[in-house]
Amino acid sequence: MNSLPDPRNHEEEAVAFDVESQVEEYLDFLCVPLVGIVPYKQRRHMRLEAADHLRSHIDDLQAEGLRPQAAADCAMHEYGEPWKVGHRLADAYLTGSAHQTALGSIDAIAFKAFGRFGVCTVVTVLVLEAMTLVPLTTGWLTPLYGALLLLGPIAAGILTGMGMEPKTWKGVCQAIALLSLATLPAGLLLRPNTEALHLAAYQLLYWLPVGCLASSATASLRRHSRRQNFQRTTR
């Protein structure tokens, strides 16, 4: 004789399905503030990490005697409002305090900054060499050299900051420090003229703070603009 299905099993399955749906909905709301700010791969990692924490806490509460629905409600309440949690995660990513912005990311930013400031350095050194080795060109190259000295780090910093990476200034510091060391051999080759040596010192004293400021300001403005645009689209 076939036994009838236990209705309690269906009820437990329905409750488990409702709890899982509630958790997934919570995670959906949590991830909304991250869209457009955190890259998809890192955003997915944050979602999975939050899901693991929630489900683990729900299991612990059930082990203490709470029913599944009550355990889910309690766990999500303790975790916090999903929208606020998402904003905190986005802020952590933007300020560089999230684990995604470790040394490897800073090195990647330094590589990008090295490319931008490297082009500026090469052009500046070439103009300086032309002024030193071909004095007849000094007249029209002098204004160009002055513009490169003053505006070069600003332009390179803005281009670096367009990527919106957190802790951009650290990458710029690494890049300019390396480039100033690379300028020293050119200064030694052009001796007794000391302009290139002065350029190496100028990179540390002017390019470094100005480049860091320009890149950080640009990254902050870009992040703020993207966040404002996203908030307008989600209203």
C-alpha cells in the first residue's frame, strides 16, 4: 500500500523556498548601489560573500531553536538595511579600504600612471636636449618647455584619474619616483649643463604633489558624477 506524502514536507519546502527567495531579494537590493561603481567581477564576489555570511548566520540561529523564517528575518535585520550596506561597500571600494584594493591593484595603477607621466617625461627631456644641444632652437622651444614643466603633470594626472581607481595617488607616487630616477642618467649625459638634473628634482618637488592632486581630484569627481547619475536613474 502506497503511503501518502507527508504534508509537513511540502510545508517545509515552501518555507525554505520563501527564505531563499527573501535572501536573494535582500542581495539584489544590496548590490544596486554597487552597479556602475564596482566592476562586475568584484561586485559578484561581494554578493557571494554577503550570501555566505547571511546563510551561515541563518543556520546558526536555526541551530539555536529559531524557525527558518524567524531566523532569516533576524539575520537580515542584524546585517542591516540592504541599500545602506550596499552604499557602505561602495564607499569602501571607492576609498580603497575594501580588500580588492590591495598591493596588486596599486601596482596596476602605478603601471598606468607610469605610461601617462612617462610620455610627459620623455617629451620634456627631448625638448630639453634640443635646447641644450641645438642652441638656435632655444627661442621657440623655451615656451614649450615651460608649458610641459607646469602643465604636463596636470594633464597626466587627469588622464590617470579618469580610470577612477581607488588610491590613485599612491600609483602616481610610485610612477613619478621611478621616472625621476630615470631622468638622472640624462642629466649626467648633459653635464656640465645641469638642467636635466634640475628636472629630476623638479619632478619630485612639483610633479609628484601636483600629479597626485590632479589624479585624485579627477577620480573623485568622476566617481561623484557617476554616483549622482546612477542615483537619478534609480529614483
